[in-house]
Amino acid sequence: MGPVKIVRQVRLDGVRHDLQQPELADRTIAEIGAVWGNHDSAWLSRAFKAEHEVTPTDLRRER
């Protein structure tokens, strides 16, 4: 796996972790994505689903 893919995976895993934290429930998905360097909400949703097989919105609803 190349460095670009590793960075992408680390960022998406960080978003996933943060979305599951109750203390961050008041932050929007876009805000959490931006913290991890993902400033395009549409891209984040597509990439997140491709990596984790669930959308950020659905993951947040599951917790």
C-alpha cells in the first residue's frame, strides 16, 4: 500500500473513531471530516462508505 492510501486510511479511520464518540455528538460530520483533512463532504461520504461499508451518517445513527 502506497503512502497516499495509508494517509487516506488513517484519516478515514480517524473520522470513524470520532463519529463514535458521544462527546463529539454536537459536531457535524463535515466538522469532524475537516479536522481529519477531508474538506469535501461528498468525497468524504463516498470514500468512507467504500472503506467502512457504511455511510458516516448511518454509522453515527448506529451508536
